[in-house]
Amino acid sequence: MYDVIIIGGGIIGSSVAWQLARRKKKVLVIERKDVCSGSAGATDGVVGYHTKKPGLQLDLAVQSIEMFRTLNRDLETNVEYGLEAGGMQPVEDKDQWDMLASMAAEQRRSGVDIRMITAEEACSIEPNLNPDIYGALWSPTGGKVNPLAMTFGFARAAKRLGAVYLTETEVTHILTEGGRAVGVNTSAGEFRADCIVDAAGAWAGKVAALAGIDLPIRPRKGQLLITEPIGPFLRATVQCAMYNVIKFRPETIKDPAVLKLGSSLSIEQQESGGLIIGGTREFADFEEENTFEAVETMVKRAVRFFPALKDVSIIRCFSGFRPYTPDGLSMMGEVRTLPGFYMAAGHEGDGIALSPITGRLMAELITDGKTSYDITPFSPNRFLKGGIL
């Protein structure tokens, strides 16, 4: 018998496990594959403010990113956090400039330093950037992290405090008694707990369905490329302006090809010297194969903004699934139709940045029955009949 069963051993599930274990809870984490085999193992490590939805999501990110400052110490591991590496979004025309300037004004209401700069200023920050741009959005406090090191760091820290991880194990049914979640059936047998946390990322909707709960979490595919290691090339994390436009204002995009792929550019350099190049947001169910169309689009966008990359080799391609929700907000909280069943999923492309605060808030909710920050707007109940009650 456990206090809490967490379904999903990714960065969200492992963060929740660590925080609960710190509060002396007996925790079992059940993962259908292995730790970091889902979204956290197939993503970049951007943890900046400028890619967050203005308002609630950004306010949450401000708190979460502050927690990164002590993660190496708290987890007793190096998560390769580049504090204040900077975050930049080059702009190609006045329409993009006006749109990003409007977003930046909304984002600044959360007290973050995000501003528009000239093309000359952008190139002085990143000398390899193509000067043929209209300007750029700049966030000097943008950071980056190694998502694999961070996820494994959460998991190891949780295990040191007594959490048990059961990998290569699939949950097949949510057990209920008296209208309450009391455990799970799995490919390895039955396990019981006082409460269940669905932290299954892009698969969280499928897990909720095992309990008869219909929640609109869908996989949104992102394809990525890794280059050969090169010398120091890029300090900041860079996304072209279309990254935010696709994420927050897709209704303004007229090109059907751009909408289909959700094509933009995201690029950062790892400590090893390799570049991570991404920039697609596709609804392709759970189809994980890389496509020539997407690879070609990402390469062209990378060379458009960084011409020197035309002679750099791509050594690996892969893809991952972001857990998408219709309103762009994650789901955190207890499902009112099934007491004892909690959601901690739906972060889409913000799971890395929001994992520290998600773990803390979920642990507070489960152990204390309340949270230090009001997460009512993130309740999964907003998608149930009758809304949040």
C-alpha cells in the first residue's frame, strides 16, 4: 500500500515524486517504458519567459524558473542550467514586429524583462545571426537546461528519499471503490494507494480514460535535429518570431503549409557543442516518424537565420509529443468526478520550465489540501460538464 501512485516517470511525474518524497510520502511511480522515454527525452531545454503565454502561464513560469537557481544543490546533480543565457526571437517584417511587441507588452505585466531590439543590437548579441532581419524580441534572463539530466536528477533524488520506480509496466485500469480512486491494475499486478496522479504527458488523456474521465489532452508532435559538435556558436536560445505566432496567434497565419507543420525555428547549443534544431507543431496523433518535409523546412529556417550552418552536418533526427490542451494551460488538481484522482499534465511545450513548480504545488495539494499559489484556473474540472466547481 502506497500513499501516492504516480503514472508517468517523465519530468513532471518525477518532479511530483521528489516533492512528495520530501514530505515523507510513500510513493510509487509507474512508467510504461523508462524514465525520460517520453516528451522530456525528445525536446530542447528552453526555460525562458518569452515563450510563455502571457498571464497565468507566465506568472507560474516566473515562480518555477526561480526554483532552477537551486536545482543543482537540491537534486545533488548537474542539470546543466545556463542561467541568463538569453532568449531571442528574430523578426522578419513589421507585421511580426507589431505582433511580438504586443505580446511582449502583455508579458511584461508579469514583471519580466522582455523587450524589442534592433537588428544591429541582435547581431551584437549573436554575431552569427543573419543581419537581414527587421529586429528581434530579446529576453536577457532566458535560460536553458539539459532536460534528460534534469529528469534523471528528479528521479534519483526521489529514489534516495524512498520513492519506488516500476518501469516497463503499463497501467491497464484505474481501481475505484465507493466512487473514489484507490489503485491501479498494471501489467505487473495490482497496486493500491490513497491517491493517483496522472502525469503521463501526451498519453495523460488515455490514462484518464481508463477511469472513465474524458479530458482533451492531445499529442502535438515536434521534430528535432542534432548537429555535429562545433565550436562556440550560439549563446542564447533562439526561436524565430513565427514560434510565438504559431503558439499564441495561429489564427493570423494564412499559409496552410505553415499551419500544417506549425513550422518555425528553435535552436540552441548544448554544452557538448552540438546544436538542437527544432520548430514544428503538428497534430499527427502518435505518429513519431521524422518526415523529409519537416526536416527540410527546419534546415532551411536554420540556414536563413544562421547562414554559417550550411556546411554543418546533421547527425541525428528524432521527434516527441507535447501534451496539448485547447486553452494552452496545463491541468493540475483533483478531478471532482473521481476523488483521489489527480491530473498533472497538459503542459505542452512548457513542461521543462514548469516542472519544478508543478511538483511543488501538486505535493502541497496532496499533503496539505491547499497550495501556496492558486491553481484553480488550471483545474482539470474546467473541461468537465459544469466547469470548475
